Amino acid sequence: MGTESVTTARRERLTESRPPARRFGVKQWLDEVIAYSELLSNLVARDLKTKYRGSFLGMFWSLLNPLLLMVVYTLVFSVIVRVNIHPYAVFLLSGLVPWNAFAMSLTSATNSVFDNRDIVRKVFFPHQVLPLSAVLANSVNFAINILLLLVLTVVFHVSFTFTMLLLPVLVILQLFFTYGLGSILAAAQVYFRDVQYFLSILLTAWFFLTPVVYSLDLVPHRLQPFLAVNPMAWDITSFQDIWFYGRLPRWPYLLGFAAISVLTLVVGILLYGRLSRRFAEEV
């Protein structure tokens, strides 16, 4: 009975401390992000400092991780399986770099509220900055890995073409998609703690169902429609098109990914904003 009284009292205090309910929209989200931009930058800096704290190699792991994966996958698919793609290392990184950024950002965003439960319980601030800070912190690693891809492109004498100018467009669309989906999963994680375990399994399956280590052109024609409904397949294939093949992305894929990214972003913002009012009581 005593425990129930304490819990009830705590919830009453949290309810009293919350501002009056109001409609939440994209404009309000943008206003709050701008108003709390200093907090957002501090959270990003904290995430970057603590990620490799105590590690001997530190930020070098941001480069070492994709390099080691590149060596392993190149050995398997270029030497053993003998996939007819040359140079395979550049092709692989042109898909692996955006995929790793997506997977790491999505995982961090999903856990962002629960990992910061102490400040969520004690301090009032717009909780929208939590998944956003997670995505932005991982975007720093994304930028570092793009530089690594750039270096290997020079080393392997892959031609630079005008299509690479579309890279910022694909990066922004991927950030929209990641943040929107991450916000949805972060809100779900507060109420259902199994989400993080489900996500781990989902990302493993999603990786092999996305043409990262293989080209979509190598998939049998009868199976391509099944992969073509995968938004990340549209994204990764577009990255490979503009960077490795030096051609414009397939417009249905690019436009489809743009549409699903914006839709996911808006849905994520609205759903997260609606559910976030009870975060302090639930975490």
C-alpha cells in the first residue's frame, strides 16, 4: 500500500508539473528544436564524448569498423563467391556506409528516451530533442565514413562524376527517414521495452534483404519486386548508382524514397509529440 501511495504521489507531481495540453504539429516541433538548440548541441557533444570513452582507439573506431567489415565482405564476395563487381571494395562501401549510419542511428534513437530516463523524470524539456540528438551524433560518424569512401574511391581509381552532387540529397532524405522511424520506435520503447530486442533482429534481416553486399542488378528478375518494396533498398541502390556506377538514380526509387522519408518524418514527429507527454510517468 505504501509503494502504491508513493507511485501515485509521484505521478500527481509529474502531472502537475507538465504544461497544459496543446495540439502538437510540425511547426511546434521546429519551434521547440530551435528554442532548445543549445540543449540539442550539448546532447550531441555528450553522446560523441561518451561513445568511445575509455577506448584506446577512440574516434578511430568510426573508421576501423567499416574498414574491417569491408575486408571481410570483400574476401567473401569478391574472392570466395566471386561476385563480378570491380572494384568491389568501393561498391561495398557505397552501400555499407549509408546502411551503417542508418542502423546505428535508428538503434540509438530507439533507446534515446529510456537511456536518458533520469533527466526525463526530473527536468521539463521538449523530449523531441532526444532522438534527434542521437541521429545527429551518429551523423558525425556518417560524415567521417563518407570521407573514407572518398579516399578509397581515389585509391581504386573510380571516376568522379556529376551524379555525386546528389549525395547531400540522399543524406538528407535518409536522415528524415531515420529520425521519423527512430521517433516512432523511441516512443514505442517507452511503453513496450521489447522494442529494442525486436529491432536488433529486424535490422539483421533488413540488412540481407537490402542490396548492400550485392547489387540489385544481380537479383533474379522474378525476385526483384520483393526487394523493390523495401525503402532502404531504394536508398542504398541510389547511393550505389550515383557513387559507384556514375549514373543518375532510378527515378522511381529516388522519388519513392523521398515521399516515404517525408511521410515517415511527419508521422514520427506527430506520434512522438502525442505520446511524449507521458514519458516522465512511464520510463
